[in-house]
Amino acid sequence: MVSGAAEPVLSLSKKPVQIYNSITNKIVSNEELAENYAKLQEENLLLRVKLMQLSGIKEENEQLKSLLNAPIKNNDSYRVAKLLADPNHQDNKFFIDHGSVDNIKVKAAVVDSNGVVGQVSEIFSETSTVTLLTDKKSAIPVTDQRSKVNAIVVGRGSSELLSLLHVPITSDVKVGDMLFTSGMGGKYPSDFPVAKIISVERLPSAQFAEISAVPTADLQAIHNVLLVSRSKKNDDE
């Protein structure tokens, strides 16, 4: 039996142990809080990534839906393709995930929901190269939607601006006019939007007007495209 005089001594001897246990519990508690916080950060990041993915899927679905509104004739063949990388505007090209195994043809027209993007220029087994309509070698027969004047739209290379060729200074074309594929020449199916005229300059000494236009397709935000090949029947129309 412990005497009353010894009880304070025993009580004091227990204090360090109690203090130690208290500090240890607090350290463990802080460690748990840190671990829980780290887990919450990871979960939050994961949820944000999933949300971005869902947002991207929704945007892609909307783009795919809009592609279905493209003016395709019954006899034309078409196929949806995806870009493998953003367009290289230095050489005006990009790659798509379809090739010869998918029966893709050279010179197939490439469009998005806003209009003509370019044309298939080279084909590999499972991929293909698309040349943008802004390329210097690109030439698209078009018709002015308002005045029905025919012209040729050509690219300028590094710039996203387009030029109209062989338009006499007396022709009825003006700023704001929309240009659509005419179907002439057999390269592009008719009735696809191509460009909008932004400037018209008529020099008295010149035979043809100097006309600039911008593509209707947003070449900076292409994700999915539609490959359109003309049927022989439509080529003869």
C-alpha cells in the first residue's frame, strides 16, 4: 500500500509519460492529417482531369454532330477522321488517323463543320497527310454565293489569308461575300463553304481585281474532319 506522502511523487513520475504520449498522439494526428490532405489533393486532381476529359468528349461529340450537317451528295463517299497532331502552319500540313487500309484516296476533299480545310495529299498505310487550303499549291474553284461569279481561291503559304484569281475588275464581288466550292475541275464536291471576302481592290490599270479572303474553317481549332470523295457520277455532273 502506497503512503499518502508517496502519491505526489508517483503522480509527478507519470507526467513525462503523459506528456510524451500526448505529443506522440499529436504527431501521429498531424501525420494523418498530412496524409489525408495529400490524398484529397490527388483525388481532387483526378476529378479535375476526369472533368476535363468529359468536357473534351462533349466538345468532340458536338463537333462530330456538326460534321453530319455537311452538304454531302448521296453518291459521294465520306469518312470521319481525327487529327494526330495540331496542323503545322509552317508547311500547311497535318496528319490524320486514316490511310490506305481505310481506302483513303489522294485528292479527297477534307472539310470540317465550318467549311473546306484542305485536301489529302499523301497516303501511308494507316495515316495520311492533309495539305491545308492556305498552301501556295492549293487552288479551289469557287462561286460567289451572292453574285454567282466564278473564281479560283489560292493559298498564300505562311499566311491564313487567301487570294481570288481571275476576277475582272468589273465583276460583282464585294466585301462580305461568301465563297462556296463550285464543283468544277472535279477536285472538290460543290456547295461547301470555303472563304469570306475581306477586301477588294480595283486598280484602274489592272485587268483583274485584287481580292483577299479568309477561310470559313477555323484552322487553329481542328480536331475531327470529314473526308469526302466524289463519285464518278458526280464528277460528270
